[in-house]
Amino acid sequence: MSTADVSGKPLTELVSLRGRRAVVTGGARGLGKAIAARLAEAGADLLIGDLDEEQATAAAKELAERHGVRAIGAAMDVTDAAAVAAAADRAVAELGGLEIWVNNAGIFPAVPLLEMTEETWDQVFAVNARGVFIGAREAARRMSATGPGNDSDGGRGGVIVNIVSTAGFRGSAPGLAAYVGSKHAARGLTRELALELAPLGIRVLGVAPSFVPTEGNLAMAAAAGVNLDEIPPTALMLNSPIGRVGTPDDIARVALFCASDLSAFMTGSTLLADGGDTA
């Protein structure tokens, strides 16, 4: 199954997601909510999965009212295969299908290597790498011709977008060995999944943000003892040519590009959304 040549489509149709159904993991706040908002603005119906079901439901209600799409919130622990499969089934059952899946959920506890326990290491990999694997597998099963929910139409293919990190390209900072390792794994998975899923009409792309101040990022930084109030904003971007800190919407717009037909001839790549920080 090959992806369609969309060269003849006008720009408005290339960016439109009208008629498509998307799942965003960790979508109740921060980067995930910003990504969900741009997908909804482009017309996609949504399932927002998050550990906090109440917050996910509230975010879904807000986006549905703002953009006139169908949106539902669901409890989802990306390390729990049964929970991920249940959310995927719910998207198919209540939204009518699944064409877009964004693996956004992630954690980055900062622990020096000599103090890191196996439990911490395993937890980071469970969310940041195993979670990508489970999400991609369940998405692909439902996007493919043989997947559940696609028996009648033979499957439509789709797009899987993995939120990686600049840490998937280089070392990041002391104390982030597990995070850096897990994000290298997510970037590698993106390449391999693209190869394996291409015959099913499924594209796989990664987006690699640099540090973006979100609720979750700020909370984790505080837990690690980093007082971001004392750090000039430009210092967070190191030597970024852009000269400013990224916003959640900076990343969301790149994710929208990946999910839309604007990127129809792309798969396997991880796009740096870092203000040139890794240039």
C-alpha cells in the first residue's frame, strides 16, 4: 500500500485534517495539549489520553467547543498495554477510525548516574521508549488492513508522530542518562517503524524539541532542584540562533506538519524543532 501523490491538492487541503481521527498521549497539558489544539484546529476529531482522566476530559471539552470537532478524554498509562489498546479501541468505536497517533507522553527525572537506581532507569524507559513502542503498535494495528476496526474498508493507513527530543541527538545535561538513552531509543524506533510500516501505508515521523517551559517540564526541573526563575530565558536555549525560548505551539505546528499531507513524502525522519540549538 503506497501513500498517495498529493501534488495536485491546494494548500488548504494539504493542511486540512478534516475527516481524520487522532490520538494524542499525554495530551491534557503542555506540549500534548498544544499539539491536540492544532490538530483540532485543522479539523481532526480527537481522543486525548492522559494519566489524569479528569484533566484530559476537560481539555477535550475545551477543544471541541473551540474548534467544532468531536473530542473525548480518556485515562491512559502509556506503560500499560491494555490501557493503550483500550483507548485506541475507544477512538475507533466513538470517532469512527484512527489515522493519526501522537506519542507525546514522556518523563525526565534528573538523577546522577552514580545515584540512579534500576527502578528509575526502568521507569524512564517504560514511558519514553516502551510507551512509544506500545502506542505505535496499537495505532498501526488499527490503521492497517488487518487491524481491529478496519475490517470493512481495508484500512486507510495513517501517520504516527513520536515526540523525541534534542536529547535523541546528543548528550543533554548531567543526571539525564536515562532520559538521553530513552530518547535515542525513540529516535531509533522512529526510523525502524517507518521501514516496517511503510508497506501498510503508515508513515512515521519524529519531532525533537529543545527545552520548552511547560507545566510538566517546570515541575520536573523544580523536583531536580533547578530554579528556572534564576536562569535567563536565553540561557535555556544555549547558543540558539533564534534567540528565544520555544513555546508549546512552536512544537505543535511541526507536529501538525508531520500529521498532515504537507509531509506526505516523508517518513523515518526526526525533525529538529529547537531554534537551531543543535546546529
